[in-house]
Amino acid sequence: MSLTLIYILIILLGLAVGSFLNVVILRFDEIKTIINTRSHCVSCKKNLRWYDLIPFFSFVFLLGKCRYCKKNISPQYPLVEIGTGLIFGLLFWKFGFSWILIPYLLITCLLIVIFVYDILKLMISDFLVYLALGIWVVWILSQFLLNNYQISIILDSLYGGLVLGGFLGLIVIVSRQKWMGAGDIALGVLLGMMVGWPVVLVATFLAFVLGSFIGLFLIAVHKKKMKDQLPFAPFLITGMWLALLFGEQIINLYLGKFYN
């Protein structure tokens, strides 16, 4: 099987998973409906057929409108599907067919739900964060016990969690949760552990730069005011993904530029 075909299959898998994640996001407050309720149009409540549910492609073929009532379909659906597909492809590009790809893919699914849910509700699900943290801890411990992981790798993961989680915790305490919510702390621990030390520094820098840039842009176009809340989980998660994929290159570029 050619490498190109493998990438296509990985991305298609991501599209399909993204379609399911959309269902989880929209029904997260009533989790039982994920299993016992058929997919339907949120406007006309018409049950959708299988050909209306093909990830991304159905949205394109239907020109972004419901087949039955012609109301616009939320762009969230294709964006989550495309985003999941691209992240799956990038993680495969980074890690290939290695065991570590599995926890990263599983946690990525949970992070996508956290990402979008925070945008929609301005809330971080502690359950999903702790579930993802549990997956990561089990992975690290299993590799240490079964595959002779070096203790330095585990320590780097712990340092990463302490740095980002501790930094966010300090912000929460100093601001009395005005600048950031307590839910960001556990998420910071998780993301810091995933990228480890010293790449966590890149993740933190990117998260705050992105948050500042987007926040100022929204204020400039009058979509937000200075006192309005801005979901920060998406910036933390984006910073983590960018650092995970390119953090080492960024650090090497920085060191090479200033210390050669």
C-alpha cells in the first residue's frame, strides 16, 4: 500500500470520527441521546438518511443546506470533520505506525470535543479532561513498566504538566478567576504532560499569543468587548498541537539563531 493511500485512509478515518464527535458535542448535555436518538435536522427535526450523513461530502453536495427544509446547516459540522481529518493526518505524519499514535489519537478526540464545547458554552468538561489525563497516565506507566521507558521521559512529562498547570493556576489565583477559570488548570496539566519539558514552553507561548491576537481582533471588529469572556481552552489546545508537531524545530531554530 502506497504512503499516499495510507494518508488518504487516515484522513478519511478522521472525517468519520469528526462526524461522530459533532454528535457528541451537540448532545453532550444529554449524553443518552447519542445512542438512542437518530440523526436529524436541528431546524425541521426530519430524520436524516445515510446519504445525508457522509462526513464533509454531504455538506458540499447539499450546498450547506438541509435537503428537506433548506435551512442552512451549521458550518460546525464540516469544520470539525475537516479539522479532525487534518489532525489525524498530521499526527500520523509525526509518529507514523507507532504505539504512541494510539493515545494521541484517543486524547485528540476528547480535546476536539473540549475545544468546540468551550466555544459554544464557555465551559470545560472536567470529566473529559480527567478521562484524557487518565489515558495519558496509563500510557506513560505502561511504557515504563513494559517497554523500559527511561525515567527521564516520565519526568519531562511531569515537568511539562507542572509548568503549564502551575502557570495557569497562578493566573487563576492572582485574578481570582476573572482572567481564567479553574477548569483551565487541569487542562493545562494534561496538555503540558503531553508535550513535556521543554516543548511546553513553546505550547504556552503559542497559546497566549494566539489568544491575545484573536481577542484583540474580535474587539477591533466589535464582536467582543474588553470585559467579555473569551474561551481559552481552544488556544491552549491549538498551542499544544502546534508545539507537539513543530515544537522541537522551533526550539532548535531559536537556539541556533541566538546561540551560534
